[in-house]
Amino acid sequence: MPRLPTPDAPPMTMSEAIGGPRGIIDSSIPTVAFVTVNAEAGLTAGIAVAIAAALGLLVLRIVRREPTQQTFSGLFAVAVAAFVASRTGDAKGFFLPGIAKNALGVVVALLSVVLRRPIAGYLMAGLDTRYVGWKDDARQRRAAVWATLVWGAVFTLRFGVQGVLYLADESGWLAAANIALGLPLFGLAVLASFAIVRRLAPLPPEPPAASDAAVVEGEVLRADPPSPGAPVDPLRPPR
């Protein structure tokens, strides 16, 4: 996640939050490939094609010198899903790690709120050092609680929908839900979290750097350079 925007900064766009159209495509290709090939050629072929697709996307990113963090994460997730599917011998096992991850997310989010240590507060402090005192600030603490509940709702929705489809043995619909409730929903949650923090716990702009000010007789004055062509005051001490 990028740095939390300051109150005077433009809000993050949906495209930025989910990595743009490329992010959606990259996250969808291995899953679509797995379901399609599994239906036509069997589980083993589906697993092989899904891993090959994830590896191909990573190589393409490296060749183009594009960011690879998201692609590495996708490759790891596909590898784990493929391993579980191979162990269970069922295509729906490919989606079991994601369902378990969302169940864990629900527990962590709600437990952190109950313990008065909402997980979003730690993320806020990690993304912007001006939030390091969020535990002692009522506004920031309230913002952290609501942002954490947003993510708890996201995990609950994913777990509920995919869990029902898993029990119904609907591998095709599981793939569709995995894509629809993946990066697009993640992007909405990011935007909602930023909006909550900006609304409930706005911060003042960062103070000017020390090099931008000068102390004269106990007062802090701006030390902006004179405009071109301006007369020079001979009594003004040099900087």
C-alpha cells in the first residue's frame, strides 16, 4: 500500500489502488488458465498451466523492468494453491488457501478491535510517521477502528461467498468470485480506508524543512531566495 495521502493531497484513484488494469489482468490470468485447462485436460494440466502463466508474467515484468512485487506475491499464491489442489486431488482445492486466508483475516481484524488495538492503526503508523501516536489520540484511534472494520467486512464477504461456492463444489463460480472479490474489492477497501482516515483524523501539512527557515532575533523567518532582478539589500547579512 502506498503512503497515506495528506489532507491537501489529491485522493488516490481506483486505478492506483489496484495497480491499474494490468494488476487486475495479472491476478486473473493464472486462475482463469487453471479453471479452463482443468475442465478440458484435467487437474495436473491445470496446475501446470497456472504455474507457467504466473512464471511467464513474472519474467515479462522483469524483462520490461517493471515492478515485480505484486507478481512475486501472485506467483507464491498460485504455487500454494496448486500444491493444495494436488494434495486434495480436487480442482476446488486450488481456492482453499484463499478461503482460509480470508477466515484468518476476519478473526485478526475483529480480535484487534476487541482488544482495542485495531490493526489499521499499525498500518497507519507504518505508512505515515505522523500517526505513530495513534493509540493516545482519540480521533486517530477511532479512524483506525473504522478502517479495520472495513477490512473485516471485506474478509467476511470473501469468506462467505467463496465458502458457500466451495461447499457447493462450484469450481467455475469459485474462479469468478476469486477474481471479482480480489483486486477490485481490495481497491475499494483501500479507498474507503483512506477516506475514513482523512475524514476522522486529518493531519496538518508537514512543517517546512529546517533549511527553509532562518532564525533572526528569536523569530523564525522564511528564507526564500529573492526573485530574479530584485534589488539586493546591502544591510542584509549573507546566507
